[in-house]
Amino acid sequence: MFKLLERVFLLIIVAILVVLFFEFKDHPDNFNLDKSVKSKMGQMDVLSQKLKSYINNGIGAINNKIGIISGKNDNKEDNSYKLDSLKNSQDENDNAKNVKLFAGTEDDIIALINKERFDAGVDLLVKNKKLMTSALEKAKDMQKNKYFEHVSEENIQPWFFVEEAGYQYEKFGENIALDYLSANSVHKAFMDSLGHRANILDDNFRDVGIAIFPTETSTGVKYIIVEHFAKALKDVDPEKREKYSDKSKKFCKLQKEKKAEVKKMIKNQQRVIDKFKEEINQKAVEEEEQRLEAMRKIKEKINNYLDDCKELKRKFKKK
């Protein structure tokens, strides 16, 4: 009986509230609320809106968490590669208008590269400080001298920046790209190209360096992306090899080819310096002379390697 009365009482209250609501809606002037009551009602309305906002934000945050941890769930998946969330954010950035910031970092690109290598069963690459420097210097050089090629008009080879950074290599590869706005989009473009894909998945490479370099153009900011892949020379140093193996022969042949290229580079570099001297551009002369000195040092190192090759070949013939 008590429960029945309680229900009736609640229904009466609800009915009164409904009547009051419609009365206020149709004749708001009949309710002469004082300022304090109106103020309280306004505060309640604000709190209500905030509560709705918090609820919506909470739901959004939950959705974001789901997006980050979702994706492939097989034995090869690694928590360090959150590719689904990365792809989504980067694609949105590429489709946006007037975007000036590159979406992603050098580390994001390395993670994408290593994900591809992981899936292909290839050893992961290690981020190398010297290759990071060489990639950045190559990007700066293309921006400064206004070219987009592996070899500059002055015949500056891409490996020049690697050796100038102090990284002596057995094998080296370079990928370059322009006018991409995200780590994901440039990586996809590289993977869609057979030559660039071959560098990314080459099992002979052990180290990697990446540069993302902004450059102002007549149509706005664009980004130069450079990827340097390499395997350190210490694995094939002829001084440490007991015989003149096929690998040593290949290395020595590479040094001969590099020496010929360095000679051309030095010759062309001297022409560049002479040109700036004619224009009385002392600052440019000093910069190019520093590069010339770096080329001469590389040539000296190559000569030392070739001397080792000759000695190794001589010892091999005696056996």
C-alpha cells in the first residue's frame, strides 16, 4: 500500500512540473523570479553544458585510445609501431589545405621503414647519428644549390656527404623525395617505387639516417626528404682480411671508382670557386673552399685504402 501511495505522489509531482513547464513556456512573464534565482538557473545551465562537454570529450578520448591500439593482431605486431593511428593523422594532414607543418618526424619514418623490414623478415635498421648528419647536409645542399638529383651539377656524389660526416661505408643507398607533407605519405611513395623500395628492404644495410628539411618556394613551404642507408666499412676493411677474397676485390674496385669520381668532383669544385672569385663573393669562396678541402681529405682516405688493396693483392699472389 505504501509503495502505491509513493507512486501516486511521484506522478502528482511530475504532473505539476509538466504544467509549470508549459505555463512558463507560454507565459514566461507570469514567473517573476528574483535575480538570485535566475542567476542560479543560469549557473545550472552552464554546468549542464560543461557536463555534456566532459562526457563528449571522454567518449572522444576513449575512441582515440581504441584507434591507437587497434589494427593487425598477429604475432608480428609490435606495440612500438602504431601504424593505424599514424596513417589516419598523416592522411588527414596531406588532404588539408594550406598546411605548413610536416606531420611526423624522422623517427616516425624510421619506424615505418623498420615495420616494413620486420614484416619482410629483414633485420631492423639502427638510427645512426652520422647518417642523420649526412642526410641533412644533402638536403641542405639541394636547397642551397637548387637541384633535386642524386648527383649535383658540380658532380657532387651523394656518398660525399656520408664520408664527410665521418661514416666509412661498405654499401650505401639514398632515397630522396620532395613535396610530401607527412611521414606516411612519403613512405608510401617510396614503397610504391621499386628502386626506393629495394633500398628500404635491402638486407645488406644496417644503419639509417633521415632528414626532413623545409624549403620556401614560390608556391609555399615544401619539404625535402632524404633517406641514407648504409653498412659500415669495418665489416670489410681489407687490412683485417687474411686473403684477397671476392668481397675484398669488390671493395677495392669500388674505391677505384670513387677515386675517379672524387677527381672529377675536385676539378668541378675548383671551377665553382674560381667563378665566385670572379664575382668577388668572398663568403661563397670560403664555403666552397671548405668543401674542396673535405673532398681532398676523402681522396686521401681512398688512396690509403687503395694502398691497402695493393698490399693485400701482393700478399695474396705470394700464397
